Amino acid sequence: MIAEAGLAALWLAFALAALQFVLVLLGMTGNRGELLGAVRPVAVVQGLFVCAAFALLIWLFLRSDMSVKLVAMNSHSAKPFIYKFAGAWGNHEGSMLLWVAVLALAGAGVALFERRLERPTLMATLGAQAFIALGFYAFLLFASNPFARLSPAAAEGQGLNPLLQDPGLAFHPPTLYFGYVGLSIAFSFAVGALITRDVGPAFARAMRPWVLIAWVFLTIGITAGSYWAYYELGWGGWWFWDPVENASLMPWLAATALLHSVTVLATRDGLRAWTVMLAVVAFSMSMVGTFLVRSGVLTSVHAFAVDPTRGSFILALLAIYIGGAMALYGLRVGTVKEGSQFDPVSREGALVANNLLLSVILCLVFLGTLYPLITEALGFKVSVGPPYFNLVTGPIALILVAIMGAGPLLKWRRDELKPLVNRLALPVLISAIALFALVAFAPRAHILPLLGLVVAAGVAAASVAPLWKRNLRRTPGFVWGMVIAHLGIAVSMVGMAAESSFTKETLVAARLGESETVGPFTVRFDKIEPIAGPNWTALEATLTVVRGDGKPFVLKPQARMFSSPPTETNEAAIATRIDGQLYTVLGKEDEQGRWQLRLWWKPWVTLIWLGGGMIALGGLLSLVGRVRRERRAHDRKAYA
Amino acid sequence: MKAKHQRLTLALVALAALIGATLLAMSALKDQAAYFYSPGDAKKANVAPGQAIRLGGMVEKGSIARDPDGVTIRFALTDGRASVPVRFKGIVPDLFKEDSGAVAEGRFDASGTFVADNILAKHDERYMPPQIAGDMHKTGRVE
């Protein structure tokens, strides 16, 4: 019954989305304006129904109801609680239901909380949101029904892919989806504003918090996903340029550009048409990403299944939504008035440069990700990996970050070059010192990471410069937010550059009792023993590690064997120190009784994710600061 | 009139940036994209030594051997038509085994041995990289 109730809830939500769309259509075109009063409640109830459907799916997983096909295919009764719970979205159908749930929740959130947008634009926005939802409900109901029954019921489930059996699964996909799909609000706002021809600062101020929320979630999701891949896959890498990673990076790049251009629109009434374009592009990238991941057209860890019908279904949805929005944009962009002007040397100028470079990087990642699809259609197979992506995006990202250091030091509208040079003197000096230090102490570093460290040092100093001579307690939240986020970029960049230039690797076949060195550590291979977990067995090595004269500590990497489905995984053991991580992996035994050990010393690698966290925190501070400031302004107006 | 002018300039700059990005991507992709070959195709196409490619096939039965250092592994990849010797230094993926699909990333050396920097195997019992699946279908090794 639970499965049927879930399916019914999904159908009801589908019907409500249709109702929402029709209400907006009739209310806005005819003289039936009274219909619009029902739009907000319908959007909220629609959100509740999808959440109910999603909760029921989780319940089915928790009960291990093997008469439901999805549960039987992806779960197992002996699985720990958390993986039964999170396993609900560790598969195609469940993750699509999560996707749609976030979409409907985002719409419900706008219906509940958005008070500043002009009413016609808000209605058009909710209509657009419902229209997007319709397509994805249809995809779920007709091509990916998560509640389908299995007859006869399976005696036992086939289990969850062991690579996914990690606490990361409970956290990473939901945060990522909140960001990814949360961008649908920006898309719908843009469509709404194009329909009512209402693109201006008020629209930008209304849209900004929603973009910020989605962007913060997306940033957390990507950062968490990167760390998860780093420790779970046992390859010691933190970014693989896997199509699925690119699928989350592309919306992030577009959303980051949008976040900056929407500020120009809100503050200075500039970049009107461009901001609307970016809002459309950002969620379009989310949909393209969904297509890449869910259609299984690309080889990837995340490709659960290859199913051509699903691929063409999503492709059709893409064509309708992206094509429709672009067509609307083409028709209406002429009626969007020019914004106010600015000098090339100004805050706006720097933000335009930011937007252009982010767009260029987005374009490069997009082409690299899709190139294998294009060539496959032409009859030959290629794979595009780190050599391409690092080569083309690295240098541009460096320029972008350098401009990011200077941008906040510029005045709005018009500034002079000379004072800017003065303001940048100290950061440039710091960069120069970093350059000399690196050339002296690490002469063999590659050029790109070397430049990365040099730029990061100067940009870190420039990032905090906006706080100079300010009363820190009275500095508004959004200034703090910007400073911390920009500093986070520099911190993250130091981590990336240090990891790529200073990592030490030792790969050996070791006998029990032997010692190996990696970087400043001496690692002794003490013993190996079998152990058992809730649904796996493992061989666990005991490594005793000493750094210099320090206190010894123990690391225990494992090679795990799962029975359902039968799979082996490597569980790396990682020791985190202030200045980096020691990463150890246990490999296979050879004929002479030696065990393969892979040891990495990765100096400062943790800064990558610390920086990611700072970027997200900056977004959050900025959001809180904006909301508080506006509430205060609102109160002041009310009392006046 | 001036505002319109600035807007036009910005639009042109944006267009130029995107065209530039596309051109950059095209030229970089030509050099950096790794072509995918099955052992038979690689033999036929006579891939030049040093060119980065991906080689996908089945790990030949009885071909896996280790060098005395314990961390270098040698095996042969086959697609039923041809067989290529592969050398790899590192820890092979968990699902790497005889008679099972694998993709090796790397390049041929002068002697015709494929030196892999990375080995990809299918991720679980149900999953096979589409690239391998496609080639296996062609040679009839997999239904």
C-alpha cells in the first residue's frame, strides 16, 4: 500500500503542477485575475505532496520492502540503517524523485516567502516553475517510476553499490541537488521577468537571495563530493574531471557569474539583458548535467544504467525548456532597456571581466565534456580528461582569480588606475616575495601550480583589503561574506597548487615488519588481519607511523569485500595534520607474501576543502547580511 | 545613445570571448583528447608510440604476471582479434581480473608494449563501461 500511496502522491503533485500552470495562464491572459489568488497555495501543496512521495519511498527502503522493484534492485535487508535511508536516492529513480522534490520545494519556497517581486512577475515565475515541474514529473511517472512493484516479490535485495556505502551518500546528493535544482528559481524568475518585461534593480534584489541560497548549497555539495571521491575511491585525487563532476561544476560557474552580475543589476542597474541570460544558462546547465548523468551516455562512476529511452526523454525536455527560454529571450531581449553606464575601470568593469572569464571557462568545460558525445555520433571514440581541462582552464582561472583580487578595491561606476595601483602595492609585493621564496626553495615546481601559489598569496592579501580601516563590528554582513568567500578561493588554490607540486608518493610491495618512508614520515607495516563489518569482511593492515621524533600513531587501511553485490573496495586510512594529510592504501598480496602499499604525503591538501567551506560560509554571511539589512530598512520605512 | 553603444560593445566583447573559447577548445581537443582503441583497432591503425590513447578490452586468461618489484604488473588486453601486452605500475582496481573488461590509459612504447598510467575496470558486477560493452558487442564476446 505504501508504494501505491507514494505513486498517488506523485500523480497528485503532477496534477497540481498542471493546475498551477493553467491558473497562471488563464489568470494572466484573460480577465480572470481572481484565479491568481490560488497559485501560491497550490504551489505549496504541490511541494508537500512530492515531499510525501519522497518520504514514502524512504520508508519503503527502511522497511526493505522487496516487493518494490527499486528496493529489490538497490537495497538489502542486512544493510546498515543509514544506507537503507540514503540508499533511497543512491539509484536512478530515487535520485530523480529527489530532484523533482527539490524542484517543487523551491517553487513552494518562492510561493511562501517571496514578497518583494511584483505580483505579475511572481505569478509568471510560479507558472514557469510549474511548467518545468510538469516535464520532470512526466519523466518520473512514465519513464522512471520509483514505486513500480515486482511480482513476485524478491526474497532478498541485490544491495547497494559498495562505493556508495559511505556517510557521504547521506549528505552529498541532497546538498548538491538543492543547489543544482535550486537554480531553477533563477531560471523561472528570468522567464517571469521576460514575460512581464520587468527586468530591473527590484527584480535583481528579489532574485539575489534565491541565487545565493542555491549557490551556497551547490558549493557545499561540490566541496563535499570532492572530498568524498578523494577518500573513498582510493586514488588520492580530489578532482577527476569526470563528466559528472563537470555536470556540477558547470552550473556552479554559471551561478557564480550570475551572483556577480545580479549585484551589478541590483546596485547599479547595469547588465540587465546579460543577467537574465545567465539566469537561464545556469539552470540550463543543471538540466544538461542531469541529462549527462541520468541518460548514461557517458562513462562514469555515477552512470548506474544505460537506458536510451530515458536519454531521449530528458533530451526532449532539454530541447523544450532551454529552447523555449532562449526563444523567449530572443523575442523579448529587445524590450529590455539599457542599464546605466560605467567606465571600463570600475567595479562594474571588473565584474564584467569576472563574468566573461567565468563564461569562457564554462564554455571550455562544456565543450570538453560534450566532445566525446559529438565524436561518438561521428563514429570515433575519444575521452577527454585532465590533460585537456587543466591545460585550458588553469591559465584562465589564474587570470580570473587575479582580477578577483583587484575588483573589490575598485569604486562603482568610475575609478582611476593610479589609486588602484597604490591599493594593490602590498598584495603585489606579497606575491613577489612568494615568487622568490618558491623559486629559492621549490625550484622544480611546475609553472602552473607555481603561478597559482604566487597569485594566491597576493590575492589572499587583496581579499582582506576591503576591511582595511573599517570598523569591523559595523561592517555589513555582505562585505564580510565577500571577503571570506574571496579569501576561500585563495586558500583553496594554495591547497590545489601545493597538492599538485609537493605531493610525495611511495609505492612498494612490503613484507610484514618492513619500514618505508614517504615525505617526513616513516611507516612500519606491522600486521595484517581479517576483520568483519555489518555487511562486509576486510583485510586490515596496521601501519605504525612516526614523523621525525614525534609520537608514533597507527593507521589501518582496509581492503573490503562486500557480498551483496559482490565487490571489493579500498578503504584508505588518512591521517590529517595541520600541514597536510598522509594517505595510505592497502593493495593486493603477491606470490611472495608481500603486500602492495601506496603511501602519499600531501602537504596542505586539506586547504582545498577548507577553502570550499569558506566560500560557502561567505555566501551564507552575505545572505544573512542582505536579509537583515533589508529587514531593517523595511522597519525604518514602516515607522517613518 | 551612449548607453546603447556601451551595450553593443559589451555584447561584441562577450561574443568574441565565446568564439575565442570555442577556438581554444577545438585546438586543445585536437591535441589532448585520447582516442579509444580496441586492441584490434590499435594494431590496424598502427598507433604511434608516445600518443596518449585509451585501450579497452578483456584481460586475457593466464596473462597476468608481476615484476619482482611487486608493484609492476604485466598482462595482455584482447578483443578476440588481437592481443596487446600492457605494463602498469600501481595498484590495479578491485575488479581487475582475468576474463574481465578493463580500460588502460597510457601510450605505446617503442617495443609495442602499452605502458598504462591508469587502469579502469568496471565498477561492480552489473556495471561495464559503455565503451567496453560497445566493443565487446562488436566482436560477439558479450551478448
